[in-house]
Amino acid sequence: MGTMGFTTMYKTAEVTHSLENTRVVDFRSDTISVPTEGMRRAIYQAEVGDDVMGEDPSVNALEKKAAKMFGKEASIFVPSGTMGNLIATMAHCDRRGCEIILGDKSHMLLWEQSGPAQLGGIQMTTVTNLPDGTFSLEEMLTKLRDDSNVHTTTTSLICVENTHNWCGGLPLPLPWMEQLATISRELKIPLHMDGARVFNAALCCDMSVAELCKDFSSVSVCLSKGLGAPIGSVLVGDKQFITKARRLRKVVGGGWRQAGIVAAAGLYALENMVDRLAVDHSRARTIAEAIKATGTKLISFDLDKVQSNMFFMAFDDPRL
């Protein structure tokens, strides 16, 4: 029997050699991005108030900007994408006996402690993620359940991730999303997008995030990855949904007071950092092509899958 162990995404970097006269470039994740000088100035100059009372001008400006960008009625600023996804599922599944459908390689399932189940009492039913981040809609249809069967939970939400992290940062294909939206409308089951990197997806598809997300009732959007803010996400949706989400944010400990200090960074990110994501995409492609050009057999990956700001490599030498 081979060596057994646990899967993990996040690891502490280990340095096994002297760093003297060496420049280390950290490509582990876009989560290690740091604020620009302009963003730091925005933080320093931020107007603040009590956000729980709705009186923080910087938070209000961020939420207004995010809602407008995504073509939604409202938004709410939260500390993390994990919280955004959690309160979104709880807002959609607001009665006992609900379930959500999501991919078996989704971040919400694998890397967020299955929060909807743990804290929301929501069953998480999986469909098999395909290599491009989608899943078979035929398989999904076999998993859907309604109130007509008294023995089962009720499917109340379908969740997707775009771009898909565990599938290599791929944007979900537009024809597939359109088919999913058609099913959603016909069956009256809302859609939620874990859009931690939705701006990257929109860039890949050469369209606005509003157009990309038009069929989704809610989208969780990370501000602290490629956009460079130090903390925070926004959750967008209609006014009734965001009102529910705001109440749920409070009960899971997300009500913050003078949050404008960090909201100012998020607003700066939305106003100044979105367009430069193209640089990240270009650099990822350049690095991937350079590695391929070496002809090395020690590193393997599919160049065709390098479409956004990330790609995963397999190392054949255990020393790497």
C-alpha cells in the first residue's frame, strides 16, 4: 500500500537554501497580493462610521459601487469570501430541510469546512466536476428534489465557481452557463456563483461582470486576490436577499463597526485594479510558455488550460 495522507491547498513555504543574492518570487497563490501605494493612501484617508448602523460612508460607497458593477440592486461587504458564500446559502435556504447542489471539487465544499451544512443545517449534494470546472447537467437533474416527495430534502440552490480554482483557474464556458440558467428558470431554483475570481472570468470571456452574472441571483466577489485589497469580499443580489444576508452576517460574527478602513481598499480595487488583471493573465501565460519551451520532463501541465492568472504544475522529482 502506498503512502497515505490528507489533501491540503494551503502550505507554509519552506526555504532550504540561503537567500543571499537570491530573489524569491512567490507564485503559490493570488491571495498573497499586497496593497498598492494608492490603495494604502485610500486606507489612510478613509472616512469611517458605524457600519452595523449603516453609517460608514466608505462601506456604503463600496456596496453601491459593487451593486452597480454587477447590475444588481444591492450588495453587502463581508470579511471573507467564505462568509459571503455561507450567508448566501443560508439566505437562499431559509427553512429547514433545504439542500444545495454544487461540484465535488468546489471551494465551498472542500475548503470552507462545508459551512452551509455545519452552521446552516443545509445538506450539500455534489455532482462530479469535469476538468473544465463544469458538471454534467444531466447528472445534476438526477440529483434535484422538490417538495412532492415527503421523504427527501428540497433542492433550493445551485452553486457554481467561476473561475474554478481546483480546475486550474478556468472560466466556465458560456454555452454551459446558458443551459444551466435555462434549467434554473424552468425549475425556479436560484443560482449562486462563488465568484472569488469572477473578474478574471469576465476578462477571459471579454464581457462585463454584469453580463456574465445576469442569470445569478447572488454572487460572492473577492477583493483580496488579484484586486489586491488586504481583506474583504462583497456579496451582491436583490434588495430582499441582501436584507436577509445582512441579518445573517451579524449572527456569524460579521457585523463590523468602522469598517471603512478596509472598505476604502476594496473601493479602490474596484475603481483601479480590475483592468490590470490582464497583466496577471499575460504573465501567467508567459511563465507557462517559458517552462514548456525548456522541454523539461520534471514539470508537467496542460498549456491549453492556462487561460487566466493561474496554472497548476505536477513535479515528477520529489525534491521539487
